[in-house]
Amino acid sequence: MNSALFFIFFFTPAVIAVSVIFWAWLAALLTAFGNKQWFWGVAVLVLLPLALPYSLIYRETASYPRRLLLGALALLLLPLAYAALNGWFAAGSVPSLLPECYWRAVWAAP
């Protein structure tokens, strides 16, 4: 695998998407507490994935977090497509940042 292509098509979009998801979570959290929706505020604070249902249910008040979350999820499609095209989802194939000799040593029979 070409390391430049890995960096361009997998690592960079994934890092950007995770950063935008964090920003959207923070925006959803502040929106919920700012609108005095205490249950949703605490729920989003405790469980990050609840930011998406909150922003979809309250479309008018949480439009900014919804836009950020949907954009980040769309951006995550690029690394997933790259991974699928490189056979990472094939049976027996495991993506790894560790060298192959490590896995041979770990899975070696005693």
C-alpha cells in the first residue's frame, strides 16, 4: 500500500471528520443547555452519539450541530470507501499500523 495514498485518502479525512464530530458534539451540548433542555444536555454530555438524534429531533434550534454532524459523517465515507477498495473488509484481512512480524509473534503457536 502506498503510504502517501493512505495518508491522503484515509488518515487525513478521518482526523478531520473526528475533529468536526467533536465540534458538533460541543455545539449540540451548548445548544441543549442554552435552550434549557436539561435532559438532552445531560444525555449528550454523557453519551456523545446522542448528539445526532438530538440535532435531528430539534431541527430548528439545533441546525448548526446537525449540519456539522451530517457533514462529518459524509466525510467519513471517503476513508471507509478507501478501506473497502483496498480489501480491508475482506475475510482474514486485518488493517494494522503494527508490523506483520508483531502479529506473527503474537499468534504463533506455543
